[in-house]
Amino acid sequence: MPFEDDVSEAMHRTGETFITDHRAIVEGGLRRGQARVMRRRAAVGAAAVMALTGSVFYGGWLLGTSPAQEVVTGNGPSPDVTLSGTPNPRMNDPDQHIRVSADQMIQILERVLPKGKLTQQRGTSNFGDPNQAADASLVYDDGFGEALVEVSIKRADIKAPANRKLVVCPKKLTPPAISCHSEPWAGGSATVVSEDKGLRTSRSVSLSEEGYLVELTTFNGLPKEGRATRAHPPFTEMQTSNLIGMLNSAMTKYGIPNPDLFTREVRVSGSLAVMERLQRLSPKGLSPRGGGGDGATGYIIAYDVKNKTKSHLRATLTPKGAPGDGEPRWSETLPDGTRIATSERPAKGKGVTEWRVDALRPNGLRVTITSYNAEYPHRDANRTTPPATMEQLKAVAVHDSWLTLK
């Protein structure tokens, strides 16, 4: 069994033993406090690793020596997971207390986000007060513009009517709200998108089964500067749903961060926004019959209603400054400054040909559209040439809707 599995299992086993007699834990911990403080100071180097077990979390909660609340700010790589803070001994019920450091809040947010540049990290801790939230924020940039992202976690009664109201879309939206949709999570979740003076805000509120109110707020820019840097907040509905699911499992019922989030690899999927846009832009005569993708790449299986064949149509977005697959030979420049390159080459499958159009927009965004005369590039060809002409592919590549996708 991998080490992280051992840690996780030990945490759960230990946690279950603690909840049988909370008062004994508190009283016993306080009696042994002075003796342990010296030993704990000698073992500071191991605290970060030991903090992943339930026993050390509870020991730290009882015996911490630093201020009750801390604020951590940064710009670049996140700090290490730390264990610090003064607890509130009265909060001895694991269903009521919360214990998470500012560093941990930053790492929770960083771990669940899709790939991108992360700066201006800021976190606030909570060491015992269920009425206060722990939060984190940072500036996220996936190449389409900087966007502020915030998360807040606090204890909550998931059955309380006031809390239930927060995760249900209202019957009527009032400005500046422009849309609302719900997610089928166990405790409920609702995301409201609002717009005010060009700044869009997406605010998701959810209730987790473990008894937490989780808020995820994203912007299409930097609100403190009062400017939008992109058309929309950075995450699609699907990505937002995934983020909510991971954030809901970030804290355990014992009031501490879930060690699995720190010890296991977290696969954060990209969105299907490129595929969905390609479906709407598919050339005339081609009917989308499926598709997929991840992040900046999407594809559709296009059915030629006239020739009764299926072919592969793919779109890839490469933001300015991001590595691509080589510089194409630009052969045309449009009046708006967009540069065009076309190419034709064999693909992997038997008899398969790839037709490709690259469009480099004035803002640096590169849109690549490829079409094949097979259902997938590695399968055998089912027709002589790809179904869409180069001019049709070019029309897809230069469509302005790609500029507002993010």
C-alpha cells in the first residue's frame, strides 16, 4: 500500500477513536501540554509531514502556540503546509470546530485549479471558530487574461433553512445578476453570474456533506483595479462544477484538511468549451455526432449528411506566449492583421490526409483547425479527402467567437 494510503487510513482510524470522548481528549491534552510543548519545538522539522495524520492535527489543535488567526500573502510558489495557531478549547466537538492554516487554504485553492500562472496568493486561517471562515485568493492566468479567484470555507448546518436558501436559484433574478444554475451535489449548490460596469462575477455557494459552506468566486479581471482582462470569468460551467466538487471534499468532518488533497495527485480536467464552440462553427453539411477534448483542444466527429461518412475535425487554441507545435509558414495577411497559414500532409492512418489552417490573431491567439478524411487520424481513410474545403476551415479559424471564448 502506498505511503499516502497508509497516512490516509491512519488518519481515519485515529479520528474515529477521538470522537468517542471529546472531553477526555481536551482535559488530557491540557494536562500534558507543558511537557509536550518542548518536545514539539524540537520536532518542528517534522511537523509538516506529521500534520497529515488525525492525531497530530488534534494535538496541534489543543496545544498550538501561535496567534489564533494568521494571514499569509505571497507571489509565486506557494508556501509549505504548516501547523500553527492557538485553538479554542471550548470547540471540542469535531462537528463544530475548524482548524486550517492560511498556508493550507492557499494550497487547497492551488491544488484544484486547472493549469495556469498563479500569483498574488493570499490566505487567512481559522483555528477553532465555526462562525468565521477561512479563505484564500490568488490571481489566475491561463493565457487569456488575469482573473481573481477566491475561495471561502466555514462550518455550517446543511439543514438550516437559511443555508439551504443559499444553494437554490431564486425564482426571479435581480440586477446585477444575469444568470443562475444549480448543481446536483448532495448538500446543494448554486452559481450566480452577475455583471456590473463590464466586470463579470461568478459566485458559487455549496453545502458539503461534511458540514461546510463553501464559496468559490471568480472574476473576468481584477476588481480592485476596476478592469476586465477577458470576456468571461476563467472557468466554464463544467469546470466550475468540478472545482466545487473538489472543494467540498477539501475538509473532513473532523474539522481539518483532507490529507488526500495534499498527498495524492489531483487530476484537474480542462473544459469542453473548445469542442462546444467547434460544434456551433462546423461547416455546412457536417453534423456533429460526438466529440471530446480537454482545455485548449476540442474535436468533433462530423457526419457528412450527403456522403454518409464520419470525419475528424479538431480545433486547438494557443494563447500568446504559450509553446506551440512549431511556426507555420504564414502565406496570407487579412485586413485586420490576422495571419493565415495552410498545409496538407499525411496522417497516421492508412490513406489518411490532414488539412490544416492556422490563424494568428492580432492579440496573439493562434487558432489551429485540422480536418481528416477518417473518423480518427489513426484509423483508415473512409473517403478520398477531408469533407470541408480549405476555405471552409479558414472561415472557422478566423471566426471572432474564438476571441471571446475565454
